[in-house]
Amino acid sequence: MRITTKFIGSSALLIVLSAALFGTSYAVNRQARKSLGTTHSQVETAVAAVAKLDVTLESQIVALSRLAVLGDAAIDVRVYERSRQQFFQALNTLERSSYATEQTAQLQLEGLRRQHKYLEQIALQLTSESLDSEQAQQIVRSLRVFEQGTQGYIQSLSKSAAAQTAAYQRQQEAFHDQIVLLELLSFGLIILLLTAQFYCLLRPVTQALRRLQIGAERIDLTPTQSDVAHIDIDTDDELQALAKSFNQMSDRLRSSYQNLEVRVAERTASLHRANQSLLEEVSERLEVEASLRQAMAQLKQTQLQLMQTEKMSSLGQLVAGVAHEINNPVSFIQGNLEPAQDYMNSVLALIAQYQAECPETTNRLQESLEQADLAFIQADFPLLLKSMETGAERISQIVRSLQTFSHLDESETKSVDLHEGLESALFLLTTQLGATTHRPAITVQRHYGHLPPVYCYPSQLNQVFMGLLSNAIDALSPDLTADLTPDVIGRYTSNLTIAITTDVILKGNAEFARIRFSDSGCGISEDVLCRIFDPFFTTKPVGSGIGLGLSMSYQIMTVNHKGRLTCESTVGQGTTFTMEIPLNLKALQTLVEPEVKVLSLPGLLTP
């Protein structure tokens, strides 16, 4: 039997049972409501009739009282007759209702009817006879006594009606409780039928599907094992057919997987061979690439060295020419200053002797002496010669500083005093250190320690000194075209200093001369600090630098001198460059060379 047939049959049976249950409940509910409706109608009729008895009886008594006192027969008689008819109508209604089935109620109604006959006798007497006032007063008193006597019957009837109303309310509440109980029983029966349907029909389906799911998972875990995923289901429906198809699929999948494993193994072996060949080719290419990179780095280093050498050679030639052209005239000046001083002293002595021996002079001679201002010449000429001597000495000092800086006659390493090189660089930068229109003069603080002679390349170290000092001066000379805050302008116009500190430190078994250049500038940001030693990197405007100064200095320190060049900077506080130079380059046998930073820029090797 098909699953759909089972499900439709059980659902139809469930629907029929539910319909029968709900139909029965509806019929019982309707019959009970009808019975309650009848009872409610009778109770309302009885209550209304009792109220009408009370009202009509009161109206009759009032009409007869008026008739007895006032004697207005026409109106009061009509009121009495109408009230009397309504009274008997209400009384007949009560006698016909279920209210009159009680014996007590019947006795009360019969007693009320007998009492009313007395009222009819009084009415007959009032309409047939003429009464005096005393008789009228007596009838009124009789009517009051009659009213008090009938009130007991009316109140008893009202209590009976109220009791019937309370009984009706209790019946209604009991009916409501029965309806709720019946609905709960119906709902419970439906839930029970649904549970039975699930247990008898859906539970076998879910169990069969669960077995199929477990079989599929076992196929995924062990696809190559035989009969591991076979499912046996005997339900004689679609699930049995599905299990049969699943077993057939499992067999085909197992066979396909086995074939796939063979093909994958063959393909893996082929890929492994191709991968080995590719790895060998990649390894060869990596070796070639590494060799090319090393050759490129060496070419770049060679280019930088050639640029440095050409620069220093050009500088050396310039300094040699300037020294040669300046030394000869300066030597002439310095050599002739002393004879000129002697000659002038002799001339002045002769003039003084002539004035002493010949005090009387002619008018013409006196005018010449006054025009020449002999006294001023005697006082100013020695000063003039002294200033010429100072200027010549200044020129000689500049030439010696240029020669010391370039070390034209020192192409090899030698032991030199680094303080002398520092002072030469500072002397050449005297003009840049002086005050300008945008800032005051820069103060140089020398904190020199004891440095023994250092075995090095003097001209290269002097170039490093010049570059670091020039950068420090640039850091203390802000670009006034930029927007500067008042505190920054105040810092630049208050305390501009460059501190040079030298000492000797010990690293391992080697001694190093350490030179620190500290400026009070604005500092260097992190993104710039990590690139300052890269070739061709500069933060200066176009035309103010090509970015090779610090790169060459770094190479001179790390490669040529086996030392170190580092930079520490804090934005807003200043920058410090530190040089560490071995005291004896020859004695330094082994030192790990720092990595030389070289950028791969197009055109770097273009001559």
C-alpha cells in the first residue's frame, strides 16, 4: 500500500471522527441552549407578571381611594377598570406559567384572587351608593389595611420569582461548565487520534528515512567497503522501493569510487612528476634571479661609489685650483706686509725728525700737510696693515680648511684627529650657522671627549660630517612659506642649537669612536624616518637636493668603515644622528656588515 493511501485513509477516518464528535457536541449544545432559553423566557414572564400585579393592585387602591374621598366617579372608575383588567391578565399569566406548578405559588395566587374580591366589593359599594365623609374615611382605612394584607402575597411572589431567576443562573453556569468540559474532551480525543496516526503511520516513515540517512553517512565514511551501506526496509511502499534504489546507487558509487581512486593515483603520479620538473625549473630560475639581483645590487653600489668618487674628485680638483690660485697672491701679500710696515715706519720717523728740526714751514707746505691729514695717516696706517694681515691669515685658514676637508693628498686610510675634521666642517659652514632674516644664529655646543687618532678614510668621514651638519642646519631653518603655529615660530626664534658629542665605546673586543649630532629642530616623522637612508629619497623641494647625501654617508659608514650610522628622532623635540667608527680599521677582522639599503629605480645605472 502506498504511503499516500495510508495517509489519506487515516486522515479521512480522523476527519470523520472529528466531525461526528463536533456534531454531537453541537447538537447537545443547541438542545441545552434551547431548554435554557425556554426557562429564561418563563422566568422573565413570571418576574414581569409579579411586577405588574404589584403595580396594578396599587393603581386600583389609589383609584378607589380617590373615588371614596373626591367622588370623581368617571375618571377613577375608568382607572380602576383598566387596572383591574391588567391585574387579572397578570394573574392569569402567572397561573399559566411553570411558576404556578408549585403548590405554594398556587395557594398564594388563590389567596390573592380571594383578597381581590374584597376590593371588588368596595368598588361596587362606591359606585352604587353615596357615602358621607365618615364612611369614606372608613373605606380608605379599609383599603390601607387591604394593601398591607396583599403586600405579603406580592412579596412572597417576588421572592419566588427571584428564586427562579437564581435557579436559572445556576443552570446557565452548569451548562457553560459542561460545554467547556465537552470541548476539552473533544480536543483531547483529537490529540489522541493524531498521536495514534503519527505512531502508526509517520513513525515508520521517519525510522526508514533515518536508516537511509545513516546509510548515506556510512557511504561517505567508508565508500569502498562491500555491503556496508545496504539498507533493508520491508514496508511494501515507496520507502521499500527507495531503499532498493539506494542500495543499487551504493553499489554503483562504490564501483565508481574504486575506479576513481585508480585514476587519481595515476593522475597524482603524473602531477608529482610534473611538479618535480617544475620545482627544478623554478629553483634554477630563482638561482638566476638571485644572481641577477646580486649583480644589480653590486652595480648600484658601484654607481654610488663612482658618483661619490667623481664628486670628491671634482671637489678635490676645485679645491686644488682654488688653493693654488689663492695661495700665491696671499703669500705675496703676507710676504710684503712686514717690509711695508718697516718702510712706513721709516717714512713716519723721517717726517717726525723733519718737523722737529724745521718747525718753520711755508704756507704751501702747511696746506699740503693739512690736506693729507698726516696725524690720521700715522694713527690709521698700522691698523690698515693689521687688517690686511688678518684678512690674509683668514684666506690662508680657509684654504687650509678646504685642504683638510678634501684631503687631496690622502686617498688611502691613515690615522687622523676626528676633532680636526669636525672643526674644518664647522669652519666651512660658518656662514650658514650665522643669523639670517628668518632666524637667529645657530649655537654649536661642543662636548668633545678624548678621542685617539682614528685609522680611517679622512676625506670620506669629512664628507659625512659636512652632510650631517648641513642637514641639522636645514632642520633649524624652517620653510617660512609653510603655515607655522606661533609656538613653532617661537621655538625657531628662541633656542637653535646643534650639539656635537664625542666619546669612545667598547663593543665586543673592538673600540669605536662615537660621534653624536643632535639638533633642536622639529624632528622626523615615522614614515620618513624609515626611508631616510634610501637612495634618491628626499623631503626637500625640487632643485634643493637629489636624496643621495644620507645614502652615501650610510654606505661610507657601514661598507667602507665597518661601522654604523643610526638616527633617532622625536617629532617636536629634535633629531640625533650617531656615528660609530672603529678606532683601527685594520685590526677589525670580523664584523657583520649591515644591510645596505638600495632602491630599484629605473635609470639608476644610466651614465
